[in-house]
Amino acid sequence: MCLGIPGEVIEIHADQPDLAKVNVSGVKRLINIGLLSDDPPKPGEWVLIHVGFALSKIDEAEAAAAMAFLEGIGQAYEDEIAALRESLIE
Amino acid sequence: MTADQVGHQADPGWIADALREHDHAQRPESPEGRTRLPVTDREQQVLDRIDRARRRRPRVREERVTMSHGAGGKATQTLIEAVFLETFRNPLLEPLEDAAELRILGGRLALTTDSYVVSPLFFPGGDIGDLAVNGTVNDLSVSGATPLYLTAGFILEEGFPVAQLTQVAESMRKAADAAGVCIVTGDTKVVQRGKADGCYINTAGVGVIARDVTVGVARAQPGDAIIVSGPIGDHGITIMLARGELDIEADVCSDTAPLNGLIAGLLGAVPGVRAMRDATRGGVATILNEIARAADVGVLVSEDDIPVRPEVRGACELLGIDPMYVACEGRIVAVVPGDSADAAVRALRDHPLGADAAVIGHVVADQPGIVRLRTAFGGTRIVDLLVGDPLPRIC
Amino acid sequence: MRFVDEFRDADKAHALAAKIAALCSPGREYKFMEVCGGHTHTIYKHGLEDYLPEAITLVHGPGCPVCVIPMGRIDDAMHLASRPDVIMTSFGDMMRVPGSNGSFFDAKAAGTDIRMVYSPLDSLKIARQNPDRHVVFMAIGFETTAPSTAMTMLRAHAEGLSNFSVFCNHVTIIPAIKAILDSPDLRLDGFIGPGHVSTVIGCRPYEFIARDYGKPVVVAGFEPLDILQSIYMLMLQLSQGRSEVENQYSRVVPWNGNLVALKAIAETMELRPYFEWRGLGFISHSALRVREKYAEMDAERLFSVPGVRVADPKACQCGEVLKGVLKPWECKVFGTACTPETPIGTCMVSPEGACAAYYNYGRMNRDRVPEAARAGRP
């Protein structure tokens, strides 16, 4: 029920601008983007889909920042493990 | 406690039993009085109690048949065991494999039956006729038999277009030719408008089991490898999208296909195959549970290793369904001795229908009866039998 | 799958597990509550507890909107559905919730016209196709889903559709969280904040938790790395003596929420003075009903419902599980009399219910990943 899935907007419906076709991993569906009327999504942008409605736009910059944090942690972890391994050799 | 307080479950006795068991287990026997057991031990007690409850004799608690009973999961299993197995009970029926093995005239025959109620009748990749022939051929083939002859019984709805019926028959003819089987007898009934959704098909199939082939899920042993012959979930998702109720488009089509050639290749390369199953209703997860239960072994599979097409994965994510429970119609799950895994995968991949065959996991000794999945993330979780019916009328 | 797979990377999980373990003070225990059924589901589905040290316990709160609906309301819904002129439409999760006389699923088997829909908009389609019948949509969900119901109602109104109404059971999250905080049974160290509810209400509504109760809150996404990162952020706050609201799910959740969505809700719905929550009792201003202005779309005004308050079955301990006081396996009937196939209470029926999640996914011996096993050791 909390089910929200990211999808890419492919096109806005010509006759009904509050409908958009989205692509989720090759699967396409029409959804209602009426809740984003303040700042409607454009083709190529990503949205969070919940029961046939777009609830929010996915902020690519924030997503990149989140990934950067995780990468950083991952790298620090790798470094630590490498250091640990090296220190065992002595 | 009265039946009213418990709700619709008419029989309160089993709840009272469960409560009694719980209270009994709660009192740890200790001379000093009440001792606090460590959390994990208490949890383990509960898990043991659940395990005992699951192994109890099956009973159908509902008064009426529901769609769950047709989903291929827990309810179907309970219905079959509690009603049909109980009533018909005989040693030939008990294995409850995809086909029955009959000893006749010094040889062994495999006999199977299936009914097809798929809606819609025509879908990307095939139609009800294809399913009917391929499904029957496959049930025989996974039993180690060379499929030979099929029957075809039709229940037609008044008003069903003859042109569509002809199309279905032609599909069946082509499928039979491709599989090398012959449809030798049949039956036709017509029921009033509104009572058959166009067309239902029932089939029976018979084949001959070679002298040296013995397969069955109860033969699985710790150390065995579990192999799937290709990407899962194609058929179920195709049907769901073809119903048009969900406004979803995707480039998927049913994987319906006759697998006798593929299986012959596998048996040729790996004569020691322990078991094979046709992954239809209930999906791969149901078969893994059948293996765990029949052989009383644990099953451990790895999410990363299970082949799923991106579109099937996308549709499943969108709808909140697990692809492991989605039906296939042209895939087998095979259990082979661990050291034959490579040879088995090679043999399957040699055949066009097995191009994406992969080892998805192993039979293990710990936690018998339970199927576990190592998630792509690295954690572990249980893959239980399907409850309910996410995708009705799939095949 | 983009924005999904990256957040399911096992290597980064190990790194986070190590960092979380490093923040554990030896001898101290930590309890975090997640108030969102989707989080419960993810935690079990991906085996996240394997990444957490024994010192950290995750408690599942009343964040499953299906789980908190009392039996009396289910009975009311069944009453509506059983009218011959009504087609009831419902999300899949509601289909198997038991009322006093069975579930939607059972009623469907007995011939009642109940149809599963993916979106409330699908109900409008059914209404247009069946002008001689009346379509009632069983509206459930927190603030995540209320905007979709609201938009559907506005659309029906704009189209002049006269054979559609809503049986409104939307609930709001903040009163539930407050009830938990005020409950003497529970000592929590922090909250994993709801993800998708927050896309609508934003992060500000949680500030009272940090400010008045001194508990850190991290609004979390639904992928496994999101949850692990959120737990890390909670542990960091605790180790630094902070209690703030932080937004881990910033790629989706705007701090100020979605104004259009909030306006749609305000236009079509209003707060009920009080509403009964399964297990939590009556909570004031915690649920929504259809406004007078849209009375022609309010199923409760159009049709009469029994409105009887039905006590939970004696055996059912859903209330305590929902409050996080009991773990699923501590419930007396868990797994024996109450299973996904034969559910007694809602925690077992809903795929997001703690009991269902634990039974379906979590029930087994636990092996912790090495990083988590090292927690608290110098």
C-alpha cells in the first residue's frame, strides 16, 4: 500500500495534460500527474508513482548526493579493509 | 471463547488448542521458579510450534471454493490433499507429481490430465490451444516420459465464434506437430451463454517412461543443484497485461513451448537427474516448496542468480508482485546432483528453449521443509507457499 | 532499474553495517520504531536485520493503514458491498481482511460484486461502464493515498459522474505517533520516519517529536540502503547528543511536502472528531471523512451502515503488535491459529503487517553479517 515506484516520464498526453505515459523498466503505463500541477514533470524526468498518481518528482541532484554519500562510505570501507589486510601481512 | 468472537472461522476448537499449546510452552520447567529464557530460545520455541502446526493434517476451513483454491499455492494444495487425496487415496495418486506413473505390460506409462481456463483466450505468444498441448506435453516430459498421445475435451460457451474455435484448433495442431504428439480422441460440450467464458479445454496425455529413468521431487538430497531453464514470470505477466484492466503496455509475451526436446537433451547428458517440474501456476516458488516438503530438505536459492526479464521485473515492481510466484508455461525447474550441475546447464543451453538456463541454488540439510532466499542485498529471507491469488485465471 | 538497484548494493550495505556497529556503546541497547508498513516489508523482504547488531532492535509501529481498521468498519464496508445495486472496488490488500462474517474475498466467492483495482481512478472507469449500478470505492491509506482519493473525487465531480462514491477510511499518521509516544509501555530511542506519507505532509510535522520528546527522527526511503543509512543517521544523532528531524529520502521527499496534494485533501475531506484505531482505541482528529460539499460522493451519507463497534476476537493481539509492545512471534496465536492463510487479525493479512512480514520472510535462524556481529566490541 505504501508502494511507490520510480518511473521515467516518456510523454504528456496530448488531449489531457494531467495524464502522462511513464516507463518502469520497459513497462509503460498512463498515470495522473495532477498532483504535480505546480511544477509538472517533463519527458525525461523521473517521478514517484503510487496507485496511478505521481506523488513527487525525483530530484536527480539529491539522488546523486545520496549515492555519493554511499559511495564515499563504500570507498572508506574498502580502504579500511585494504589497510587491515596490509597490516596483517607484517 | 465462542465461534462468534472468533469471526468467520466456524471451528473454534483449533484456536483453543493453539492457545493451550502456547500456555504450556510458556512455562519453563525450572526448580527455582520462573526463569527468563534468552530471546532467541523463546523465538525458537515459537518457530518449532509453527513448524508442528504446518505439518498437521490438511483441512479445508472454508465453506466455499474461492479463487485462492485455483492459484496453485497453499489453498490449492490443502484442497487437493484434504478433499481429493483423502477421498481417492491410492498409492499411484499419493506422489502428487505432474503425472502418474503406471506399470503396465512390463513397462511404465505416464498419465496426466489438465484443464485450461485462461482468460483472455488469445494473448501475445500464443492462445489457449498452445497452452493446452504444450502444458500436457510438459507434464509428461518432466515425469521422464516421451509424450505420445493427447485427448482434447472442449466446453464451449453458446455464442462462441466458430472462427475462433478453428483458430484454437489450428494452434493445437501446430503445437502437437512441433512436439511430435498426436491428438487422438476428444469430446465437445456446449453450455449456455455466460457459463464458460468462451472456451474451456481439458486434456489428458500419455507417454512412455524409458527403462532407466526415475524422477521425483522426493529424491532431492542435500548438495543437489537447482536449475531453472530460462527467465521466469513471462507467461503470468503477459496474461495480466493482456487482460487490459491495468492500462500497462510492455513488450512481453508468453513463454509457452513444448519442452520434451529440451528435457530429452538434459536426460541424455545427465542420466542422474533427480527431479523435474513444470513451473506453472504458483511459479518457481511453489516448486521449491514442493521439493523442500516432499524430500524434507532445505532449499537455499540466490536472488541474483534467478533470471528475470527487465520488463517482467518492472511490471512486478509496479504491481507489488514477486516474480517467483508468477506462472511460466515453458520453463522447467530441475534438481540434479551437485557435480552434474555444469553438464546439466550446458545441455539445457544447447537447446534454443534453454538458452538462459542457470543454477539458482542448492538443496541443503539445514532447516528442512523451508525455502530460503539470499537476497541481492545479502540478507536472507523465507520464500513461503503462495497465499491468496495475485493473478487469477493464468492458465 | 534506476533509482532502485543502486540502493540495493550489498557492498555499501556492509560498509554501513560496520559504521552502525562502530557507533554502538558497549552494553547499551537501542530501539527504533518504523512507522510505515512499507518499511516493515522492506526490512524483512531484504533480510536487513542480518546487517544490524544485536544491540539494535527495530520495532514495528501502526504504519499499516489496513492493519488499523477496526472490524466494525470492515463489517460496514461488507454491508455496502452486499447491496445488489453496488459494485465495491478495493485495493488488493483489503480483500482478505476478516470482518465478523468473512472478508471481501469470501463475499466475492459467495457472489458479491467486489472488484480489485490498482488505482482509485479505475473505479471511475467501472462507474462509467456500469451506469445502472453504483460504484463505491473503499478508500484506505494514510496521507500518502488520500490525495489520490481526493483527485479521483474531484475528477468525478468535474465529469458529473453520479454513480460513484467513496467509503472513506483514510487515517493520519501524526496522532498515531503521538499516541505511541504517550504510551507508557514503550521506550524508544528514535523513529524511522514514514517515507511516502512525508512526500505529502513534508518533514515539519515530525518536529514536535524531536523538540518535545527528545527523540531523533530520520525520514527514510524504502530501499534497503535507505533504511540502513537512516539507522546510521539515527545512531549518529544519538552519539552526538542531537535530536532533530533529518530527511534521508531527500531525492523524493520535499521538506515542505506537496501543497497541491494537501489542497486537494482539504477541498474534499475534513478531520473526523475521533476515529477508532485497532489496538490504539479512539484517537481524536486522526481520520478523514468526506466534506458536506461533496456529500453526493460520501457512501456513509448515501447509504446507511450499521456502525457497530465490534471487539477484536479474544485471541487477537494485533493491538499490542501494532503498538510495538509485542513482537509478532510473541502473540499467542501467531503461526498456529493465525497464519496468512487463516488470518485472525489484520497484522497477518496485510502484506505490510508486521506478522505477515515476519511469517512470510523473517521466520528463521538469524546469521548476522560479520560487521554487525562485531558491534560493541572495542
